Amino acid sequence: MDKITFYDTDSNEEVELFVIEQTTLKEKKYLLVSEDDSDESEAYIFKEVSDDDNELTYVPVEEDDEYEALIKVFSELLEDTDLV
């Protein structure tokens, strides 16, 4: 699995997360990530957003409808793995 480094603005620390899968939904890019590459690790979904300067950042998906739709998409993408 690939790793990506995030900067946590709450703790002012860099956090390395493993990219489990990525997808695009309604022209927006999403990442399914986890803290380590084990089957026991919790997974998180982040959405790619750009600011006024076109700088890309990732933010956690918090809207329930969007989150549920993405869970279905990622479940289908990972259907043949032990991660879901």
C-alpha cells in the first residue's frame, strides 16, 4: 500500500496514513486510508478539496449521505479483499 503524509492542523503534527483505495464520485476524488496496513486498523475517508489558490488538501467526509454512498463504493471496490 502507498503512504501519504497529512498535516493535522489540530495537533500540528504530520501523520502518515496508508492509502487503501481511491475513487472519484461526482467529479470529486476520495481516499480510503488507515493508520497502518493491518486488517484491524480503523479506516477513514477523506475528500480532496482545493482552495482559492488551487492548493489541494484532504478533509474528512462528515456529511452522512456522502459518507454512506462512499462506504458502498469502497465496499464494492474492496469486495475481493479482507479489508472490509
